[in-house]
Amino acid sequence: MSHPVDSAVSAVRTYVEQHRAAFLDDLAEWLRIPSVSAQPDHAPDVRRSADWLAAKLLQTGFPTAEVWQTPGAPAVYAQWPSGDPQAPTVLVYGHHDVQPAAREDGWDTDPFEPVVRGNRLHARGAADDKGQVFFHTLGVRAHLAATGRTAPAVNLKLLIEGEEESGSPNFRALVEERAGRLAADAVIVSDTGMWSEDTPTVCTGMRGLAECEIRFLGPDQDIHSGSFGGAVPNPATAIARLVAGLHDEHARVAVPGFYDGVVELTDRERELFAELPFDEDQWLSTARSHAAHGEAGHTTLERIWARPTAEVNGIGGGYQGPGSKTIIPSSAFVKLSFRLVAGQDPDHVEKAVRAWVAEQAPAGVRYEIAFSPATRPCLTPLDHPALRSVVRAMGRAFDKPVRFTREGGSGPAADLQEVLDAPVLFLGISVPSDGWHAPNEKVELDLLLKGVETAAHLWSDLAAHWRHAP
Amino acid sequence: MSHPVDSAVSAVRTYVEQHRAAFLDDLAEWLRIPSVSAQPDHAPDVRRSADWLAAKLLQTGFPTAEVWQTPGAPAVYAQWPSGDPQAPTVLVYGHHDVQPAAREDGWDTDPFEPVVRGNRLHARGAADDKGQVFFHTLGVRAHLAATGRTAPAVNLKLLIEGEEESGSPNFRALVEERAGRLAADAVIVSDTGMWSEDTPTVCTGMRGLAECEIRFLGPDQDIHSGSFGGAVPNPATAIARLVAGLHDEHARVAVPGFYDGVVELTDRERELFAELPFDEDQWLSTARSHAAHGEAGHTTLERIWARPTAEVNGIGGGYQGPGSKTIIPSSAFVKLSFRLVAGQDPDHVEKAVRAWVAEQAPAGVRYEIAFSPATRPCLTPLDHPALRSVVRAMGRAFDKPVRFTREGGSGPAADLQEVLDAPVLFLGISVPSDGWHAPNEKVELDLLLKGVETAAHLWSDLAAHWRHAP
């Protein structure tokens, strides 16, 4: 005598197995489109990626799928009404643009020619985020097959943006403009990861992000370091001094006012973090790094999940080629990113950084500073009923207890939370070794299919436990 | 009744005027060869430049002109015996390679397509150093025409190397190997400048040069700044901290041991510097810079001529493209150059820098450091008889009193001094606005022709005042 839950689990699993090959072929086709939003040359590819996804969602069964133009790259929107007036409405968020990638960055194969090696599918975007968007296509089909329905148990909406890797400059405006159509009881963000292949977890918050490029301008052109060296300010030296002052001796960010408003971790949250099977050596191996280093008084997990940071993403100036060129460069730049946590206001951080830079440029060195649009931090209540549905759905797919994490990366989830006045939940199956933003990015195929199963169960669970009053 | 000196002056000047057009056409042809020694792609061009020069020297009348291969780029050697057993032997030094240059660095025209605008000839190498090598071709012809000789009054040798802009890595070995043929009573270096168009000067010393590239290696590949930021060392931050510690609060180089052995300026030398018509605003305009900045307790002239320095020539790491990429870079580098003054030993400086870097790399960050072959500093006695010949020859060409300077740049003159046991004299007609190593490098045509005249007079003056005992 089989338990009803078990039959749902096996029905979903059987359907997923039967459709696995076609699902992976389709995903590979999408991954071949180099939808790099940061590089203007790839703008046509980002558009092509949106068109491809919209067509695929119609084919999946969504009665409506549209490409939404923005002043930047287009987003894709799709909806599939439940037909049940008491069903909750959920909005799935993800993105179809990817980070820049080039073979010479250290990829073993072309980043835009997907290859399967063992259980892994390698390609730029495999995990961040095309793979995790795409599991919702087979997910909803498996949900229908297992439940015998012709429409999902929830009113299902998808919003897949095209500028997440460029800081989502037009996302907030898009969401505000289309708030009526996007209205939802909960937002499901599929752009995060879980603890490990063996430890399924639900993420409860993401850091925000503020980014800027600072350029110091010295001589009006490169000048001879023999003729003039030692007697005029060198902007490369000045930018190095600026960066050297970015952190204090405790590895805390030294920009005055940066920590204003930071919500500190509670003892309970620190305990939950400490309960995870964290192996620092293994984590360092995943980070491809050779030492832990960060803010004094905090563990590594606290540093990456719940503490704000400042990092140099790029620095440059003067001669970059082989050999030497004895010049004082005319300018030098640094690209900085600041991760923000709940309680930090990106506008306040920008003001603080601008004031700090203004203090640092030496006499004879002008500066320019430009901020990209920021991403707000967000945090979900641990006891929210929809979060509990996610935990149950994931538990069914993985057949294991589900624990809690946070995400150190950033996404525009907080904009959705704020504009739509809906709680944000995170459903991600990526693992730390997937190499987001790095060469040889991959997704574990087993986990990708668990993501499909989780989505299939989630719509049933939400509809069963979180119905609107009749 | 004309003074004999005046008739020599006018004979030289007349000859130079008559042959000016062909001389400039030939120089332009040479400048079209992009003999960039630092860029391996240009190795064939450096060889072509050497071949071109050797052929031109034979055409000028030198009975011997040879291309001397080295493990790197070739040098050109030529000799023209006087026939007078009591005549002194002089060796002219210069170089036929040039700094890298590309239109997009800020050139108004193609750097390797010479253009004359007014009194200026613009091209990479116009002043540094092809123009100043080339004035010796017409110089020796004018010398013969004005004196009625068929061979120069001195035994004239030329050594024009092909790797000066790359730190002359093979020059010392070449000079040692060929010391017999290069033997000379004095070395004339034509790779320097003078104070200004109105103030002819003779340079009495050059700074030396030690160069290195330091690379800090953090994660084994670029990693996501959201997933790992704040918890591992960032090599770009570390390289910035290294550079920030390169100078102390008095703008002195903070590398322990760097100043060991430095010969301090005498009061007389400081007076000579202070007597020059130095206008700091004008100098800053030439330097295209907006403030003076350097070692406390020294004037600008002292800083650029007689004090050792450390400068960043290039810094880089992480994302360099448009937009942003939220990574922690796997590595970052800095290219440093150190200008050295008399008394400093480049080997000692290298040891000191290596020891300093070893102290600076933080835990988890490995480093690599590579030094290019160094150039020694050199200094010529103010009262040397050959120096007085240079001063007289220059006075005749310019018809003005000649003053004394030093050169902040570097050349392998000290190797010639050391290996050949001969005093080194400097004969250069470049002015600070010529833009060495910078976009739109040029030479003033009037001064170039004064260089021709100076060379013509110098061989007569040296032979008359500095004969070997019979």
C-alpha cells in the first residue's frame, strides 16, 4: 500500500526520466546563444536568447509568452492561469543573460558550445542562470503529468530578465511599469544555489550590490618616466593608494559610513550557519583559493552570506603589453563592487564612496567616478508558509532533510519584493563548484533534474497549503 | 677680415643647408620602419632598420658598416679611420629601436608615417633616437666639406644598438665581446636632450634603470565576487597595497636599502641646477601634468636628474572591458621602474626589491617577480678636456653660451664607460617638449640641423685639442 506522497514522487520522477534527453538538447541549444549583456557587441545575441525562450515557453504550454523590450536588453514574460479562483499566484524570476566568457580566460572548451562530461554540463550560463530557468519548463510539464491537470495548480507567471549580469539597470522600472500583470502572492527566485550535492538547502536571503568604476587622471598623456619620473604624481600609484585604503587592518571596509544600518546576525542565525557541515579546506578548494581572509570576528560563512564587502574586480593603467614601457601613465582605473546586506541603502553607500574618493585623489590628479545601478539586499522570514512549501517540495525531490543558507551573490529580488509587495523565496540547485562567472562553468545534471522535480511538487504543495479564501 | 672660426661655422652651415632636403627625406624613410624592440611581432622591422642604417652609412662614406647580430635585436657598427696616427678615436653611441606606439594611444597621425608640421617632424623615433643618430651622417659630411678632408679628423666609430628601449639586454655582452674593435678614447652618446631651444646645454650624467614585473597570484582562476567575496584574499587588492607601500609619506622610496650608496649632490651642483632658467609652470606644461610631486627636500630638477625614483609603468588585473564583471581576479601585476643615480648598484637594488616584495605578499597569495637587465647610472667629470670640446662645438653651432644639465632618462652609456675604460660625453639636441615615449613624438628641425653642425665642429675640435702623443 503506497503512500500518496510516494506515488506523486514516482510519477514526477518517471516523467522527468522520459523527457530528460529532449530537455537537455533544448537547454544546449539555448546555451549556444552568447547572451552577454555587459558587452554591447552581444546585444543581438541577448535579443535572440529572449526570442528563443519565449518560443520555447509557448511550446511548453504557456498560453501567453511575450518578449518585453526595455531601454536595455529584453526580458521574457509568460503566464499560465490555473483556472482555480482560490489558487495562489506565483511569479518565477530568473535571467537569460550571462557573464562574459572567452576561451582564453581558461576554458577547456568553447564557453558557448555546451559539452557533457560525466554528470556535468559545461557552458557559460549552465548554472547561472539558464539551467535554473530552464528546469521550470520540464517542471511544469511533470507537475501536469503527475497530477493529471491541464493547467498548473497555481497561477504560474515567469519573468526572465536580460540584464541581471549588468546590474539589472532597467529591471526596477520594468517591474513598476508592469506591476499589474506581474502581481503575485509570492516570488520564486531560481538564481541561487544550495549547500552541496548531499545537503539540499533553501536560501533565505541575498546580498545587494553596488558597483563603480573610479578613474584617476594624471598627465594629459603618457609621459617618459625618466624625463619626468619622481617629480609629478603618478595616477597608477594614486589608484593603488586608494585601493590600499579600502580596508582597515581588521579587513573591514574603511569607507566612512559604509556600515550604517547593517542588520547584524542574531545568535540563532549564527547557530544555523554553524550547524552546516562546513569544511574550510574543501570550501577553499571550491574557491580555488589558498587562504581564508576577511573581516575580523566573523566566520567564513558569515563573511560571504551576511557581511558587506568591498572587492576589486579589475584594476588597470599604463602599459599592459609584453616587455616594458618606461612611462608614467596618464590615467589608471579600478572597478569596485560592494556587496550589501539587509539594512544597507545603496544610495547611502554610493554617497559614502563618492565622499571617500573625493578625499583621496592627490593634488594634480583629477578623478571620475561612475556607479552602475545598484541591487538591493533582501532577506526572507524563516517561518513564512510559502517558504515551508519550498522546503517540503525540495525534500520530496531530494528525499533528504532541507537546511537553510543565504546567498552571497546578488539579484534584483528585493525590487520584486518591494514593488509587488510579495515575499521572495529562493529555489536553486546550483552547487558552489559550478563556477559561476568563472571559466568552465557547469551544472550537475542530477541536480538540474532534482530542480525539475522540486518545481513539479512545489505548485501542488503551494496550492494545497496556501489557498485564497473562497 | 673674418675670424677662422667664423669661416668654419659658415662653411658647415652652408653645406648643411644645401643637403638638408635629402637628409630629411632619408630620415623619414628610416622613421617609417616600426623598429619596436619590446614587441616580438616587430622583430623583422628592427632587423630591417639595422640593414637600412648600415647601407646608409656605407653610402655616407664610412668604409666599414656592419650589422652585428645579438641573441636579441641587431646593432649597427661603422668605422671611418682618420689616417692620422695621432688622432683620437671616438665612438658614437645611439639606438635604432623605438618605443611602442599606436595611433589609438593619442597620436594625431600614424606614428610610423612621418609628417612635418611647421618646424617639427613628428614620428615615433624622431627624437628618441633615430633623429639624433642620423644627424651624425650629415655631420661627418659637413665636417669633410668644411675642412677639405677626405677622412674625418678623428678615428670615427659608430655603435647603434637595437634594444635600448627594451633595457639593452644584450648590449653589455656585445660590447665586451667586441671591445677590441670598439676601443675608443671617448664615447659620444647622442641619446639625450638639451635644456630648451634657447638654452643649449651639455648633459653630464644619466640615471640608471632597474625594471621589474611583479605578479600576485590569488585564486587559481577568476572567482565570483558574490559567492566568495569578503572571505579570500584578492590579489588586485594585495598588489595595490604593495604599490601603496612603495613610497613613504615624504615620497621617498620605502624599499629598505634602496638608497644605499647614493652619491648626494654637492652644493656646487645644486647651484648649477638652480642657475638654469627653470619655470615650474612651463615645465609642468611640458610634462602635461597638473602638479609637482616628489621627494621632500629636493627641487624638481634635482628630483628628475639626481635623485633615484620608483614609478609604476603599468598595473593590471581582473576585468578590463566595458561594463562590469563581478569577479575576484586570479592575479594582478605591476610593472615598476626604478631610476638609479651614481653610487647605486642595480644588483643591490634588485636584491632589496626582491626582499621587500617577499615581505609584502599576504597569506594565500603567491608572487612572481622578474627583472629585466638593468642599466647603470653614469656621471662625467665637469672638467674633462673632451667635454670642453663638446661645449665649444655646441657653442659654435648655436652661437650661444652652453650650460650644464643631467639627464633623467637612462642608457647603457655606463657599460661603455666601464668596458672600454673611456669617458662618456653627451651630445643631444632634443628638447623636453619632444614627447619621448609619448604620442606625437617630434623633433625640432632647427635643432636637428644644429646637431649636424655640432658634430661637424666636434671632430675638428677634438683632433685639435686632444691629440695622442707622437
